[in-house]
Amino acid sequence: MTAKLPARPDKWYLGAGDGLLWAPPFPQWLDVPGFWDEAHLYQYAIQPLFTVAFLAGGEVLPAPARARRWIPGTLTLEYTIGPLRAREIRAVAGGALGSSWEITNPTRRPITLDVIVWTAVDGDSLAARDVTGTRGALAFVRSVADRHGHRARIAHHLALSPAAHSFAVYRSESSTPLLPPRFELTPFFDRWSGRLENMVRAEGVTGAGLVFLGLHRHVRIAPRQAVKLDATLTLALAGERTTDGQATGGARHGVPLRSERMWASYFASLPVFRCSDPYLERYWWYRWYGLKLHALEAGAPNYRHRTVTEGIAYFHVPITYSAQCHLRELRWLADPDWARGVLRTFLDHQKPDGSLHGRIYADHLEGTDFYHADWGGALEALDAVHPDPAFLAEVYPGLARYATWLATTRDEDASGMLDVANHYETGQEYMSRYQAVDPNADRAGWTGGLRLKGVDITVYGYRLFRALERCAATCAPADVARWRTAAEGSSRAMRERMWDRELGMFSDVNATTGARTGVKAAVCFYPYATDVTDASHAAGLARHLFNPREFWTPYPVPSSAVDDPLFNADAEWKGKRHNCPWNGRVWPMTNAHVADALARVVRTQRPDWAPRLGDFLRRFFRMMTFDGRADRQNCFEHYHPYSGRGSVYRGIDDYQHSWVNDLLVSHVIGVLPRGAAGVTIQPLDLGVARASLDGVRVAGHKLRVSVAAGRFRVWVNGRSAGAGKVGMPLEIAF
């Protein structure tokens, strides 16, 4: 595994895809033992967690970190603790945060040490009845709130192995809003007598202040010997059962070992992509790491199926705008259930009017907003790899209700073009395209008031109508004509009303006036990914996409054209730097769309543009690194179109808001699945010297493809299935 993703000193995110994630965007206590910075259990931020203190003769021993090393699943730190040397391995797995220690005595004399695992919890968040303590473990339940103020009770179980010799729980007034992880500031230190007092004193005149909880073990380390200890904090929604079927509260030890085994097994299960371009090859494994990091196992009240969250911090929930990406990436796994679970999670909670929640929180559906998404294109992509009429029949009713809601509420005039009601619901806020129809669009918030017929949303609608048309052929034959008519209406509207022949570009339309806005945005290229466009539109794509004064910046493509009057490469909107501006930054989400659009034009009209696509992908993948290093991948929300620098100031790395591995499979390797009928193999001439893919399954058939020196070979189920020239399609029937 480490050969696929090299160890790094600059990363720290830990998780196992079970709902618990330790990925503080700006950690303050990264080099302090344990986990003092926040973790997220689903959408709930929990802080502090716990730390580890070391005493000798009643005096606190400083524990400065000397080195740090991360691989997926574990974070290893080396410490000096007085004359001792120590190694801590942190991990998150099975709903638990684990801190495993090996403390070595390099001297010629025995050394005795007191080890205390402790935490400090906001006193208002738990009552005395919520705390129990023994030398075996400390269990407590505290109340936390998410960003919408929804409160949940979180069960905590803090354990030490080998078992503690003493314990204590003590309520105290707080001395600072955020207590630093310093043992000498705890009431335990003032009362220290070589041990804790084996008491639970969690009551008080009021619940305010802090509740300190600690476990202590006395250890003797022989000369040139070592001792091992494990501190573990298990977290779960109160009453929830953990992913391995054990009720919350059972002690967990060896979390790092469990995490290492889980990650090793996961990476071993993946298709293997190799490439002469190290940026492409290493990003393959990096994206699979990101998807696993943000996975959610079934178990929480609103998660009946395995799914994926969008990112760290408050993005640690399933979100519709990124779900379309996850379906495209996860389809390349041998088992389609994870990808299907992404769609099922949203359909499970469909609103009575047919619309879908923008977010699905673990235990409530308050303040979920709404985002448009390309459900039709994503579903067809998944079904092409893993065809299953039963699954299509399962999801058809919900998607049909959603499409009906779209047509009814977002195209009241039956124009074939769909309306954007506010700048947030596209996932692309702060752009000229909205200001063109409402000068106050950037101030209206989620309440909206816009009526902009959007190119991107109309493409999504068109793809959904086409997908439903095909599904209905077997699921609901009487509906076929309905969806065909809707799709043809959207196709016609894009060609006749959104296409600006003089400008040579598709355009949003002002729903009030019926006029095209003429605003040049990257979403204007989305129709090229569909069969709406033909050779008559190709010149316009070249005129604008390949123009460095518009979209072909050193790191293409900016979300708004360079010559847009509100363009800004530095994430500023009207003089203020924003977290999520779309007026000139490069968003991997948009790049994924544009790459597919350009690839379709290369395959159907302009094969001579393949080197352009290759250039685009190389710059795209190099952009998503630190300092341009192939061993320092990242994935921020957005990037600078000239320097390629990510939105580090935002702190949101490993953001699963695009599809990149799907681009590698589809265009570098050229696997174009056709469901049970077969597969087309057509790698494009992207300037990649060598590439191969092994282990991908299409309709249950295992594929291996090798590309080198302008030629490619294909094996199906271990047998040679043909060969061809790069750029030319090879049809393989199953």
C-alpha cells in the first residue's frame, strides 16, 4: 500500500469510512499526544477528544514530537519523553480513535512512569447521571449540536489497555474558553498523590464549567526495554450499534492494527492502474483513498446503505452535487452496491413533492437545502458497467417523481430549459451568470428569486429524461413517449435557444425576457458531453475553450472566462475573498465535466484534438499537488488558474467533488462499457507513453487493457480479446 501512496509528513487525516473522521482543517494540537483537535461523527464536530500525559516523580514530563509520518489509515509520531523515546500510532477505525504507544527506555537503569489518558468536556453538555467510571473504562454521554443547531447525544467510551490502575471524574469551573492539553491545568494535577482517586464527582451547583475525566496506569520500564499501551475513545450516536455489530461501550484495543488491515484489504481489492506518467498513476490511488476516507457504512438512522460524503468538516455528509461524481467513480469497483447505495440514500428520503434533499444528515433532515445534480448521466454510467434491470426498476419511480418535479417547478412555460432559482443550488455561487438576470443575486441567499434558465441544469435535465426514457422501456413502457418528448424538447431548446451562433457558444437564457445572457462560463461547454452537439458546434468550442484570454489558462479551465468583467483569479468577489467563488477559480468538478465534453468531441468529430485533451489532463492532475510534486497530491475545492495553487486558506483538502479516476479509465485506457452487450475499447492519443488497467469488471467480465507505443491490447476473463491502434475503437461483444 505504501508503494501506491508514499508516506508523507504533511498529512494527518484519519478515518475508515464508518462515519467517524479525524481531519481537523487547521489542527492546533497535531504534535500533542492523542487527539485534542476535533473529530466529526457524521455531521457533528466533537472537541476535545483525549490526550496522554506522562509523569515521573509527580512532575509532568514534556513530550515534544520529533517526527511525523502519515500513510492512509495511520499517523505515526516519534517523541522524546525525558530520557525515554516513544512512538505513537494514531488511527481511526470501527467507530474508535486509537492511540497506541511503544515507550522505550534506552538507559541502563529502570524508569517508572505514570501515564494518564484524560479529557475535559463542556460541563453543560453532560449531567452527573451521564457519567460512569471504573478502572476498566470511563463512559459518558454528552450533547453536541451540528451547524443547524440540531442536538444529538453522543456516547463516549474511553479505555486504557493494559487496564488502568486508577481513574477519576471531576467537575470544575473553566479557566479558559478552550483548555489546552496540559495536565498541570487539570484538577488531577493539584490532587496528585501518585494515582487518581477512583471517584466520580460529576455533580455541582450548576452544570457549567468542565468535567475532567482521566484514566491512570503506573508502568515500570526495565533498562533497554519497552512497554506498550493503547488509549481508545469510541464514539457513537447514543443507542447506535457499531459497524461490527457490538453495542456502543465495548472496549476497543489495537485500533491502528485494525485500520492497517482494513486499508490494506481495501487497496488490494481495487483495480490496478499503471502509467508512465507518475502524476496520473499516483492520483489513481489517491482518489481511491479519498473515497474510502469519506465513505459511510450503513447504520445511522438515515443511512440504510453504504454511501459517500463530500469532504471533511461540515462537508462530512452525503450531498447531491457530489453524489453524481461518486457514482461515476465507484462504478469501476467489482461490487456495484456501494455506488448504488449513493443513489439509494437520497431516494430513501425523497420529499413528498418529488424533490430531493441537498444533504442527508445522519439523524435528521433539517436545513438540507437543494442542489441540482446530473442523476441521469450518473445512472446511465453506472448501469453501463453493472447492468441490472432490477435496480433500474427500483430507482425508476423515485427518479420519475424527481423529473416530474423539475419539469413542473423549473420549467413552468414548458420551454425545455430548466430554471435556476438561486445561485447556491447549482453549487456554483458568485458568478456573473446570475448577476445578468438579477443584480442582487449574490445577496438573495437560498431564498432565491432568480429565473435563469441554466445551461448546466438543462443538460442535467436532458440526461435525466433520456435515462428515464431508456429505463421506462422495461420498467414502465407507457412512460417512454413522455420522457422522449421531454428529452427532445430540451435538446431542441439547447440547439435553438441556448446556442448563440454568432458567439459560437451555448448560453444561459433570461427566463423573463427569453434573451440569451451571453455570459461565458465553463458550464457553457457541458452540452458537448451529450449528443445535442454536432460538427456545426465544434468551431465554437475551439474558439473559446482553447483561447488563453478566456479559458485556456496555464491551469485550465476557470469557472468564468478571463474576460468576464467580474473575473478574479484570487477568489475575490467584489473586493472580498470568498470561500466558494465561481468567478474565475478552477474547480475540479467543472474540469471533470469539461474533460468528458472534450473527449466526446474528440471521439465523434475532431480526433486531431486528442493532444489538447492530453495537455488538459496533464495540467489538471499536476495542479492537484503541492509544489508540483507527484508524491504530494491534494484535492481542494478550487485552484488558481495561473499559479495552480489550491484553496489552502479554506482548509478543505481531500474534497470528493469531482471525478478523476473515471477520466483515466474512460479516456487514457478507453474503456467505454455497453452493459451486457459488451464494451468498446478506445484509448485516446493523449501523449501517454504507457498505461494499463487490470481488474475492472464490465457486466461481470474481468478486463485487462495495456496501452503502449500507439497500440493497445485487451484481455477479457484472462483471454486475449483483441488489439488495436490508439484512437481507433475496438468493439468487443460478450
